[in-house]
Amino acid sequence: MSTKEKILEDVLVEEQVVKEHEIVLYNDEVNTFDHVIDTLIKVCEHTLEQAEQCSIIVHYKGKCTVKTGEYDFLKTRCYQLLQAGLSAEIV
């Protein structure tokens, strides 16, 4: 192994691995598509198309990941979804 390869190997080993969490949105029989879409745009900064797709997935599959990131980044957003009457959790 050359010196250059050894240095590259050492650098790769020192990379920090950050655990990504997800906000999962669950289906309910209470909220309208419009409310879910508007909330995802406001809280999760989705585009209209992203929010529409997520709302359809939630409706037909029962749940959908709507945002990923570090726990502290997601905590406030998940709280806002819950305050808006949606069913969500961080996993």
C-alpha cells in the first residue's frame, strides 16, 4: 500500500456518520387533501407537487416519509404537523 492510499484510507475512517431520522405522516379520516398539502408546503417546505404526491401515498399506503434529517432539525417540524391536526412521528 502506498503512502497516498494509506492517507486516503485514514481520511475515510475518520468521516463522521450522522444518523438520519424521518418524519412519517400517517393516514387519518379527518383531514382533507387540501389541508395536508397546505401543511406539508408550510411546515416541510415541500413543493406543491411533492405535497400532492405525499398526500396520495399517505391516502393509499397508510403512511409516507415526508422529511428526513437530524432529530433536532425534525423535532419542531413534527410538532407543527401535530399542532395542525395531522398524525406524524419521528422514526
